[in-house]
Amino acid sequence: MPSERTRSNPPAPGLPASSEVIVSGIQPSGALHFGNYFGALRQHIQLHKTHEAWYFIVNYHTLTTLRDRDKLRRYTLDVALDYLALGFDPEAACLFAQSDVPEVTELAWIFNNLTTVSQLEKGVAYKDKVAQGLAPNAGLLTYPVLQAADILIYGGTLVPVGADQKQHIEMTRVLAERFNRTYCLEDDPVFPVPEPWILSDVAVVPGLDGRKMSKSYDNAIGIFEEGKALRKKVMGIVTDSTPLEAPKDPERDHVFTLIRLFADEETRTRITEAYRAGGYGYGHAKKELLRLVDEHFAEARLRRKDLARRPDDVLDVLREGGRKARERACEYMERVRERVGLITTYRDAP
Ligand code: TRP
């Protein structure tokens, strides 16, 4: 049953209008997993050749939780490797490190002053941390403001993200509107008001324990895990204790939920029928899932191994992407400063 769809989310296999400016960010907080892939990355790769697209690795955001310089650097490059391995073509769109566009923090500062603390305290990610009894830092509180700056500084109109990002995009929309209303004439706004692009059929990718797949639950399967390690994880996915001979309900099984993400229509139907017929055990399903995963990522794994031997080429991609992104961001910032009344003496005429 299709759950709610976001307004701009066209029915599959529809694509967004070609005029949309696609922007999205991904956290370099460790190995990317199936949840990241089906929630965001797959859509990023899918859209970047047909649309103007800006994808950034949000290392400033990751500072809210990571204080290890070596890890931050490594994870950032790893995400770039993952994108390239999964088919991102640097000739077609921009992939870059958020920190190559420091202007984004300037815009975030300006947005901070258009945001009330009480709005930020309603942030789900922030509330989560508070509920866990942690003392969140100020970066975590203003995280959504930086995210809004990320999106708006390139004039983004459509943001492909996982369902968990809905609130952040809503805050971005509020900020775009508030900035325009505060500083611009009605017929000459600086920022477009972006829409989220959320695929509802992949709203939740289950992890090994059946909860939402998440690095923080330690239940994730990495996109580039393979061999024994992958096998061990897949075989360890929790299932119920329905005996092998008994018919099973695929809709209530996490293994099947994962199978459905990887399988084509025909395979899906075949496995659904096998579940319902009985005599088909979770072990069979897990083997099928393994095969599907291996097949799906076979090419990407090879590409990644090859790229990993050429770190300079990966850095070149980020460098070139960062240069273009900064240029674009600076154009927006010039207008922003002018509207806000920030003097830039090195540019302003005497
Ligand atoms: N908050 C996003 C996440 O955790 C990452 C992110 C940062 C992002 N800036 C963004 C996503 C801008 C989309 C657009 O997944």
C-alpha cells in the first residue's frame, strides 16, 4: 500500500521536471549503508545526468558529532569514492566537500538570526539527543540552519532525501520564505522555496534487528561490504520462528523487505509466491538476498577497488566540484550581502 507521497514526488517511474535544481548532502560519518543508498544515494545517482545537480559531503555537519581529524578526512574521501564507484559522473554534475564552500557558514549565520531558539528546540534530531540524556552542543541545535544554507546557497529547488529529513526541508522552506519576505521585494526574491523529493516506498529500510537501519543502532549493512562479512550479517537478520514448511507472510518479514528493494518485478513475484506457499525458509530467502546484493553492487565494487588506488583522482573530482560550487555560492552571497546590508569594502566602490 503506498503511504503518503510528497507533493512533488511523481509516481514511479516519473522523473522531476528538467528545470529543477537538485541539491543534496550526505554525512561523512562512517561507511554508508543500504539505508543511505535507498533513501538518498540511489536517487542522487539517478538524477545527476538528467538534471543540474549539486551534491556535497557535509563535513561541517559531521563536526557536531565527530572530533577525530583523521576519521573526518578519511570518511569524507570515502563518500566521494562511494559516489564515483556507484556511477557518479563528475562531467555531468558537481560533487564536493561542504568545507570547500566556507560561504555556507556565513549564510547559516545570517539565517541563525532569522530563526527562533524555540523553533530549533523542536528539531527531531535535537530532541532525540536531549531525550537520550546527552548535552547537545550548539552546532547540533543549529544543524538545520546550516542545512538550509547548504540548499539555498546553490538555488536548490528539489532535495532528494530520506524520509527522516522531512522536517529539515520544511525548516529550509520557512527560512527561504522568511529571508525573501524580510529582505526582498515581493517580485524579486533571492531564494526559490525548495521541495523535498522523498520516495515513500523506501521510507524505512530495516536493519539487522528489524529497527530502522542506522549507524547509531549498529544494525547496518554497508554498501560495500562483501564476502564473509556480508554473509554473516545477512544470515544474522532477525526473523520470526515460523517453521520452514509453513506458509509465511512476506509483508511481515525484514528479509523480504530488503529483497524487495533489490529485486526486479519478476523475482519479487517469484519470492512472494514461495513465501506464501510454504516450504521456503528464511535461510533460502537470505541466500537469495545475498545473491541480489552481490549482483546489484558487483560493478560498483570493482570500480571502487580501482578508484581506491587513485586517491589523487578522487581529490581532483572534489577540487573541481568545489571550485564550481563556490563560484555559484559566491554569486548568491553577493546578492545576500547586498540585501542584508553587509558592507564588503574590498568589493564596494568607495
Ligand atoms: N541532514 C542530512 C542527513 O543527515 C545531511 C544534509 C546536510 C543534507 N545538508 C543537507 C541533505 C542538504 C540534503 C540537503 O542526511
